[in-house]
Amino acid sequence: TRLRILERGVEASVNGVLIADAGEPDLPIIYANDAFQRMTGYTREEIIGRNCRFLQGAETDTAAVEQVRQQLARQCEVHVTLCNYRKDGTPFWNDLYIAPVRDEEGQVTHYVGIQHDISEHKAYEARLAHHASHDALTGLANRALLEDRLVHDFELARRQGHLLAVLFVDLDEFKPINDSLGHAIGDQLLLGVSQRLSAAMRAGDTLARLGGDEFVVLLPDLHNEEQALQVAERLLALIARPYRVGEHELSLSCSIGIAVSSAEVSQPNELIQQADMAMYRAKQQGRNAYYWFTPEITHRLGDRVALRNELQEAIDVQAFELHYQPLIDRQGRVVGVEALLRWPNPLRGYVSPAQFIPLAEETGQIIPISEWVLRRACHDLRMLDGAGQGLLNVAVNLSPLQFHRSSFLGNLRQTLAVTGLPAPKLSLELTEGVLMNDTESAIDTLHALREMGVGVAIDDFGTGFSSLSYLKNLPIDTVKIDRSFVSEVTRNAEDAAIIQGIISMAHHLGLMVVAEGIEHEEQHRLLMAHGCDLFQGFHLARPMPLERLIEFLEESRSVSLGE
């Protein structure tokens, strides 16, 4: 009865059970339960009398097999995990325990083996390992795997005397597509890009996605730099082909930075940094291009990082100044001023706005700077009034980022309320490009400004791409003729005709016209003759601090009284 219960229990087991005869040279199997047959696909007739090695195959670990042989030769227990094969050729992972069976005298007469199919567990482990080293969306290598392969390829290149190239690929204008069409479309587009890039890789190359729309390519075993350039050119053409995502046909381009290993590069991560810096330079040069890393980029971008940090320090302590350039009417009177930002850097002296304003716009630092400028300008104009100079109009340049923020109008109302400057005394200067991006929202904001009484001027007029027919519908007050036209007005008949046309058109639309950049009396006279309303430039008055502006206004008043 005990033997029958034991036999039924072994047969009912979910684990495979084998018994091999230790008395025979090849340890033939003399018993296999039903679970073993189900697990392997072999019938009992195909199993009995054979050695267990018939389950082994090409991927079976020879070291584990040797461990089994050695332990059985010592008549000891053994536990291994093997890749075995079913009758139909499919592999499975076998968690195998083998133990000797001894008789009354302690002699080993048989071996009993218990096998457990852990294929699902192994597959789960493999998935976890894959996710730890691969991007979830594209299936490409992620940053961790990229860094591992970078170290390997870098060391191999040094030992073999070959070159390793790193290409940093960043998609151009992907964010607007993602924002306007949604992340589902954006993800499909990224998949399309990754598939095209993957198709262009060699067997030993690595393609990784760092996140967002950034990809990195490792090109090992190169003999010259020309090979890296050829790959970059091929990738540019591949990315630029149109994409079909659902009902949308989309176009993309990319910017590629290239860095190649050399004796000067001591750490593999330097190549990633160099390629990243070169990619940034490709963006600056118009995008849809590749750029080769040079030490000059390191110096320039290193200075950019330092400048950004210094700019943040200046924001934190409000280490800026506002200078004011007077606006003169046709009678020679000062009727307003433009607030111009100045940054006195303790190490660099006065930093040109042309240098730090674009940087601030890229980093988002322009927001706190713009808010400071607006508050300070409104405060200073109230001080002018308190000093007996009356309330002049003040024009403040507005950042695109500031204009499009949802909190812009609320912050503006609060600034006017706190400083006490009447809204009609403030004019905000915007470029044409600001108004042409997200146009409907921009027009709504312009109408809100008009309701508040705040003036709006289009700065650098004539250099943008806005439609003149659209201009008539914009709630603005003033256009400012760009200085590039003014500088040539006395020498270039075409520029003079453009200025005359702008003035005539603006007056027909009921707009004021300001000419900036006047540096000579001849320019001033010609603009007066064309009917320009207000004038601004070094010939009339340079930008000046508030204290000097008060003196200038008093001197101007004295001259007017003397006349």
C-alpha cells in the first residue's frame, strides 16, 4: 500500500521525476513520470534505457554538464540549471536536482532526478534585463547600455589602433509636432525615426535613444574620419524623407554632432559631450546639418556655461541696470523713452545684450529678467514724475516667452497697480515673429492690452514676414522702422522708398511711426520730410541712466525756454 501511494504521488507531481540505474555504465533511465513526458514531449518508450544527455543541445552550458558528471562520479548531490531541448526542438530551462539513492549497505544503486521547467521565470528575468538596458518605446539601447558599450568600444579602439566615432542626433522641430498632434502621433513618429536609423547600422554599431528626440550612434572599428561623415550624410537623408503617421504626412530633419576618438581624448564619456556640443553648433548653423567637433567649440560653449551661471547670479541679486533712450517728436521735444537693459558684469564689464539676451531666451532666464525690467521701468517713470519731469511714455521690449505666458496679463496688471504708472504711459514693443506664432492667442492678448490702455508697438518692422493685410486687423498703436533701413536711407533709394511706403501705410491705418538708429542729421531731415512721427538714435540722444536722463530733460527744457 505504501509503495502504491508513493508511486501515485510521484506520478501526480508537477515536476519531472527520473530514476537512473547507477549499476550500469551509462546510467540508463529506468523510470520517468508523466510530468517528465509532458515536459519533454518524449514517450516513456522513447525515454527508458537512454542516458539523460539526449535532452542536451547547442545552447546547453557545457560547464554545467561537466559539473553534473563530476558530482555523480563522486556520488554526491548536484543542483544545476540547464538549457534542455524538447522532442520538437524547442528549448526550455531545466532547474535540475540529482541525488544518489543508497541501499542498506550505503552503496549507490540509483540516481533520482527532479526537474522543474523554469522557462517562464527565465523569460521574465530576460524581460527585466532587457527593460533595464533598453528604451521602452523604441526597443533601442538606453543610456546605461550605451555607456557600457561606449567603454568597451573605446578601449577596443585604443588597443587596435582604430577610430571610434560618436554621432549625437537631435530631431529638428519635433516638439511642435508632438504638442500640436499629441504624444501618440509623436511616439509613432519616433518609432519611424528609430526604424530608419536602425536600418542604417552595421552589425557592430550601437544605436541608443537617450530620451525625447535625442539619439546617439556609436561607430566602432573605423579607419578614417571620412567614414563617420558618410554615415552622418546618409542619416540626414534618411530622417528627411516624409513620414506617414495615420492620416498625417509629416516632415522632419535632424542636426548631427560628430566626435571621433583621438590621443587627446582620455575618457570615453568625453566623446558624448563633444558630439553633443557639435550638435548644438549644427543647430545654430541652420539645422538639417552635421557639424564636426573642434576644441574651439569646447572653449565657446564652456564660456556659454560660465556666462549662464553668471547671468543667474545677476538675476538672484538683480545686478542689472536700465538705461533710457529718449524719443523725440517732430518739434524736438522728448515725449517718451525706451527702456534698455544693461548688465554690468564684475568680470567682463558691460556684457552686450546681443550676447546675453539670446542665451537668456534659450534657458528661460529671460522671464525673471523681463519681469524685473517691466517693474523697474514703471517705477523709474514714476520717480521721474516725482522729480518734476512729468509722466513720460516708456517703451519696454517684451520677450516672446513672457508675452505667451498665461500669467502675463495678471502680472502686468499687478505691476501697474503696485508702481502706480498709468497704463496709457506704458508701451510694449513686440517683434513681428511674436505676433505670428499662435496668432489667435496673440490677438486675444493684444485686445486685452488695448482694453487696459497699454500701448503696443511692432519693433524691427519690415524685417519679419507678417502679412500687410493681416496688420490692419492687429490692435496695435505704433510701428518702429528697423534701423537696417534707416542706416542706408540717404544712400539707398530702395531703402528710402521702403521707409516712405511704411510711413504712408501706417498713417493710413492710424498708426504712429518711430524711426530708430538715427546717427546723422541727414537721416533725421530725410525722415522728417517723409512724415515720420518720432525719432530715436545716437544723433539725438544716447541711452543713459536715470540720473543722467533727469539732467538731459532739464537741459532740453532750458533750451526750449531759451528759444
